[in-house]
Amino acid sequence: MNSSPISNSPGIRRTGILFVLSAPSGAGKTTLTAGLRREPDFIYSVSCTTRSPRPGEVDGRHYHFLKPEEFLARVAAGEFLEHAEVHGRHYGTLKSSVIAHLAEGRDVLVDVDTTGAAAIRASTDPVIKEALADIFLMPPGQDVLERRLRGRGTETEEQIAVRLRNAAAEMRHWKSYRYALLSGAAEEDVANFRAIMRAERQLARRLTIHSP
């Protein structure tokens, strides 16, 4: 896997970047991540969860499925970069796997909500702090968000109302992120995110040049 051309240049080594992506439901985050993963030049972080696998889901590919007692033991041991409880189920990102990839110069993409992103920003680990590049995908407006949610046809009116309220709360945090992308067409979102990736990969502080 090649993170970027410069990382393969003789005498030049680049540290890995931790791309943290957040967006309210319906903003296009799932479509964006699917588009980004078509070019596998980064590691997509697989979260841990205590919920049961859904039909077609594979352990280690979609999630790491853990028993609640194992998950909580790992929380107590400080193994998670971020974790949360949602509807009685636990979700979290293992710190060790993220740091291992970053140390090898591999970029990592983590898809989390605003609470998870805040926890990552609050990390005191120097590797995480140096690697972090967080991005918020902003829907063009509540009307567009509502239209997208209704267009999916997967939620009830009550569920749509809850998602819209949650979206409004999440969008208040957009200025906490280094980058904010205004969501548009799927191809445009991928292109804009890729532009951020290219810029972050060229930052001088991420590069080490070894003299012959």
C-alpha cells in the first residue's frame, strides 16, 4: 500500500496521518468513505462493538465483535482511543492498531461522531496529537439533510425527527475541526477530501529526509 508518492522517494520518510471524519446522519459520510476506499492508499479503521453481527457482516472486516465483558475490560485497561455507548451497545476504536499503522507511515481513516472526535482530539498521546487531521462533512442545510433522509426510505417520521435534532446538535461542533467540507455531489466530496489528504501528506513537519 502506497500512502503517497513522496513516502516512497529515496531518503524521504513520512509519518502516518490520522484522518478523523465526522458528519451528521444523512450528510453523505457513508457514500464518501465508500468512494475513498476505492483507492486503497490508507487503512480504514475497523471499530469494536458489542452488538451482534448483522447478516453479511464479517468479524474483523466490518467490526471487531466483542463480548460486553471483554469490551469493558479493554476500556478499563485504557486500550481505546475513543469509545461510546449507543442504544445499549458499546463502540470503540482500539488505540494500539491505529498507532501501529501510523508508526509505519500508513495513513488511517477513522469514522466517528462528534463525541468520538472530541475524545481523539483530547488524547495526550504524542503520536496521535502529531498525526491528527480532523474533517467535518457539513450538509448544505437542514432542508437538504431532511430531503436526503426521506429519500433513503429507511426511517419512520419519528426516526427522521430524531436524526434531524441530532444533526442540528452535531453541526454546532463543526468549528472544532481543522477542516470543514460542504457536502455536494458524491464525486465532489471525494475530490475535496482527497485534496485535503494530498495537502496533509506534503506538510514539511510530517517529512524526514535522510542524507546519503
